[in-house]
Amino acid sequence: MFPLLLVSFLLTVAAGFANPVWWLASAVLLYLAVRHRQGYLGYDAEYRAYRERRIRQDRYDKRYRAERGSTARGK
């Protein structure tokens, strides 16, 4: 989707030299491309970071429970 928006933007900029309405169309396409890219990357990066944090926390909790359980039984 992003490459299509980018190519459309470049085509409307090239057409904009003939008609100022195309400048407005290219601005709209550029805005949509930026918003699409930010939303797509922002959500994925945020979710990936969240999943990695949860996995690390789960590993820590599992290890801590195992260590605490073995020391409690040893006493």
C-alpha cells in the first residue's frame, strides 16, 4: 500500500506543473502515505515491544518461582 501511495504522489507532483489542483491531490496522498506508514510501524513496533516485555517477565517469574521453591524446600 505504501509504495502505491508513494508512486501516486510522485505522479501527481509531476502532473501538478500543469494544474494547481494536482498539488492539492499530491498533498493529500502524501498525508495519507505518512499516516499509513506511521500507524503501521507504530502499532507493530509497540506490540512487538509489549510481547517481548511480557515474554521476559514470564521467564523471570518462572525462574524466580523455581528458585524460591527450591530454597524454601531446602530449609
